[in-house]
Amino acid sequence: MRERLETIVWGAEVDPYSHALDVKYDYWMRGKYFDKSTREWAMEKSDEYQTRCSAMLEKCDLSHPGVCVLYDHYNKIRNRYWAVYEAFS
């Protein structure tokens, strides 16, 4: 299940929340229940990327184009992991 969720986070899907819900209900319909660890995993990954964003804010100049691109990327990934967490809450 986590492999499918990683694909959603790192893929090009516009709405990771709805795709994560699809995964959740697909497993539920098959009689496989997701466990609390999946939700916690998504939150930990979101927190990891939040930490990266915070570190960049403290150490780097966001007016530099390269830094801004990397910061936006980390923030996007953080939000996508958070959407997965919300779908499994």
C-alpha cells in the first residue's frame, strides 16, 4: 500500500487526497484494513519535509531562484504527504 501512496505523492496527480482515498477504499473493499501506522507514516514524511523547509528558511536566502525552487518542491511534497495523511484520518 505504501508503494502506491509513494507513487501518488511523487507522481503528477493533481489531487493526491482523492487518489489516496481510492487506495484506502481499494484495500478496505478487499478486506485488507489499513492500520494506524500508514497514517503515522504519512504524517512523519510530511513532518520530515516541513523540517527541510524550516531549515532552508533559517539557513538560505529564498530570493535566490535555485533555493526558491527547491523550497517550493519540498513544500509541495510536504503538502502531498499531508493530503495522504488526511485521507487516512
